[in-house]
Amino acid sequence: MANRINGSMTAIVMLSAAVGAGIAMAVVRSTTAPASGPARTSDGKPNFSGIWQANNEAHWDLQAHEARAGAVTQPGVYPAYDFASVPAAPVLALGAAAGVPGSLGVVGDDGEIPYKPEAAAMKKENRANWIDRDPELKCYLPGIPRAMYMPYPFRIDQSTNKIQMAFTFANAARTIHLDKAEGPPDDTYMGHSVGHWEGDSLVVDVTGFNGKNWFDRAGNFHSASLHLVERFTPISANAIRYEVTIRPWKIAMPLYRRLEPNIQLIEYPCIEFAEEFLYGHVRKKQLVKRWEGETMIIDITRKVPPGDRFFEWYRK
């Protein structure tokens, strides 16, 4: 009896080992199999139609950075050390939700943006005054390339002579012209995009910016003379390598296809959400005055900037 039991156990162990080996081999084959190529249009070009989204921290800061306590901070107990900064009053009540995640960055070469001294000083000033200056907070169109890596999905609809992109944030949109098209009568937030194919790569030349955009929440900015060259190159059926040359530097990242079977763009009504932030200080009677939680009370006093500063705050 004992021999039969031992024999049965041995058989079970051997069977389990064989099944396990089979599963392991299947996993190896599955993970090492080459990725499927991109879908193709009727004219043989990669078909980018679908809903896509970046998955990185470029939205907060293009450059490599440590995690920070908040987008707006102030000196803490050890004021000489930046790492000891604490969230400033406007974001304190948000706790960990106000923090900025760390990142290895998406800027190529040495990871630095080659600002001239006066522009570097402006970038530093922008970051310190993020709440008052970032166009995103005021629901302005995000511009290119910023719209491509904001934490919202966007849709691509591709035809033979036009590629349309629709963005969740602020109902932004852009058209990439693959044929001859006149430029807009004036510079815009989203610029003017003209594309062509180089093999499987879509190459897009973007000009005509109004200079009022930022690249991220860290205060990185550009002028109206911005000239971009984008490259969209398929990595697989569900991933695109997105590269942008911003002479003389560049950024690069993957964009990923959203694969949920019911995925669709859901409107983000930015102006409605930000209305009180934008215009609450000019109400006849202040609407948002006070918030009281379990550990803190926040009293808000709105003010109207004097003279031309009132208009400058809106960056129009």
C-alpha cells in the first residue's frame, strides 16, 4: 500500500512538474514573441486611428526631477534645503494629492533645456508663481506638444490627406494637413501642423504659435517663434514612439493605445470647473470665502489686480 501511495505521489509530482514546465515554456514563448506590427490603412500607412494617452510625468515637468511636496512650496524647518520645502498655503489642504511625482525626464541628451540666462530666470519665476501664470489653470488651449502628454486621453482620426486629433482637455483639437493647406490668418495656441510620411514615420512640422503656452507645470515655456518637428513612429499595434525636436533640444516618449472595449473621450468642462478661479474675484459678492475641515480652517480673500495687471493676469 505504501509503495502504491508513494508511486502515486511520484506520478503526481512528475505530472505537476511537466505541466509547470509547459506553462513556463508557454510564458517564455508569449513574452519573447515579437510584437505585432501596426494596423495599416488602405494605402499601406500605419493606422494611428484610436484613443491614445501618455503614461509619464512630463505633464508636471519635462526634465528629470525629484518628487516634490507640492507644485507650490515654501521653505520648511530647514529653509536652506529645497528638499525640506513644505506645501504652500494654496495647496496645503490637499495633502499628498498636491505632491509632484519624481521623474527621470523626457528631455534628450544631457536632460537640460538650453535656456539663455534671462529665460532661465523667467522659468524659475514661472514655477514660483505657478498658480497665477500657468495657462492650464485658466483653461487656455494647451498647445503642442503639451496636449500630447497631459494626463487625459486623446483621439486620432486618420484619413489619406488629414489627421484630426481631439483632446479631452478644454475641447482642444488640431488638424495635421498631409496635403497643401493655407496657414491660419493669425498665430494660435495649437499652431499650424503640416505632415508627411517618411517610411512608417509620420513627420509633422508645426509653426504659427502665439507664444502664450507652457510646456509643463514647472514653468518651462516658449516664445511665438517656436518651431517643432514631431515624429510618430509605430512601436507595435498599440504603442507609438513620439519624438519632438525643439531646436536644439528634443523630447521623446511612448504613447499607448487605450484598450478598454468601451473607451471613448469624456468631456472635461474646464471653463465651467474653473469659473470661480477665473472670475470669482470680480463678483459683486464673494462666493467662496471659507472652508473648514477637521484640522484646519481656510479663509479666502479675493483681490482684483490694479490697472493693467488685471488684464495681464488673463494673458490675453
